[in-house]
Amino acid sequence: MKPVFHMLDNLRAGANGFWLARSEQERRMLRFGAASVALALVYALLIAPALDGRAKLQKDLPQLRLDAAEIAALATQAGALARQTPAPVPPMSRDSLSASLTARGLSAQSISMTGEYAKLQLNGAAFAGLAAWLDALRRESRIEVQDANLVAQPTAGLVDATLTLRQGAGEAK
């Protein structure tokens, strides 16, 4: 610790000697310069960032309020929609399945209905089209796949499919 105090004493003595060697006019100029540098540092480090941040917030605040109001309106609308009962879907039938297959460019070799189940046989169906059709059935008609047997054909992208479908009572996902 003594070397540190000794070093500080040497610095203080050197600064005091420098200060006493200056004339009164030079001391005034040095004080004025030190005060100017101190004020510039205070402004640059404390005042300017605060003023810039305040101006940015004042500029952004109206848009943020509009966004918050829009989000609140959407939340209210979502709550109202959640309280509504889902629209009833038409019951699954041979005709509805055949029409939806035709609309997707697919054709079933056989469709048999047994109670709430339907069994379909598709030969040479495009896998992508079949997957899209099943997804549309799930979303629009709440029809679920209970059992699926897919066999790839030698031609890429084509499958033979045997599907067992059931219309569920739950909400579409």
C-alpha cells in the first residue's frame, strides 16, 4: 500500500508544482477548459441519450397505442369466436366422399359404408393428392382415418390405398 500512497503523493506534488508555475491568466484558461470538457462529457453521456430516447418514444408511442388497441380488439374477437358453437358438418356419405375425391382428381375403386365407418379402396392414387384430400377431410368434415394401408407402386409417387374413415364429433383442428 505504501508504494501506491507514495505514487499518489508524487503525482499530487507534480500537479501542484505545475499549477503554481502557471500565471493567473493561464489558471483561468485551464479552469475554463476543464469546466467546458466536464460539461461536454455530462451532456454527451447523460443528457443527449435521454433526450434522444424521449424523442424516439414520443414518435413511436402513437403507433404502439394503435397496435395495442388492435391486439385488444383481436383478443375480444377471438374470445367471442371461442364461445360460438362450431358449425355442424354434413354427415359422411358415399356421395359426399365420392364428390370430394373427384374434386381432388382421385377416384375410388370401391366405397362401402358400414354405420359410421367408410372403407375405401384407391388404386394408383398420387400420394400427395391423397394426403391433401385426407387433410381437407379432417379439417372440413371432421373425418378421421381409423386405419390406412398404403402400398407403394413401382411408379414414383403412386400408391394403392385401403382406408377406413370415421366422422368424429370433435372440433376440426
